[in-house]
Amino acid sequence: MLYFKSCPKCITGTVEHNHDSHGAYAQCLNCGFMRDLSDGISGTELNGLLAAWRNDLLAVEPESADAVA
């Protein structure tokens, strides 16, 4: 299944929900962002995970400009 403009890393990328011999995964077709998933995850659960991953990536900013070297 494809999720358009839902990549937590590049924001505009299409995320593919698929599985192979190693199990289920979600991968951005634009930037290559990839995460392993538990088997049998639903589309609603994946949407929640994508939002949580986006929040995690956005939260990794320095607290002040002085923290940047």
C-alpha cells in the first residue's frame, strides 16, 4: 500500500508499506527512509507510527542556537 506525502523524513515522499522474506517494512520511495514493522500492522496503525516518527524527527533540534557548533 502507498501513503502519498507521508514520509516523516522528507515530508513529500511516498511511503510504501510492504513485506519481504524478512518481514513487514515501511520505506519512502523518495528519500529511502525505512523502518521495520511488526507483521499484520494495519493502515491506521501505520499512519499513527508515521506521525510519531515525524514528531520524533522534528524534536531532535537543539534547544538554543548556542548549542550548534
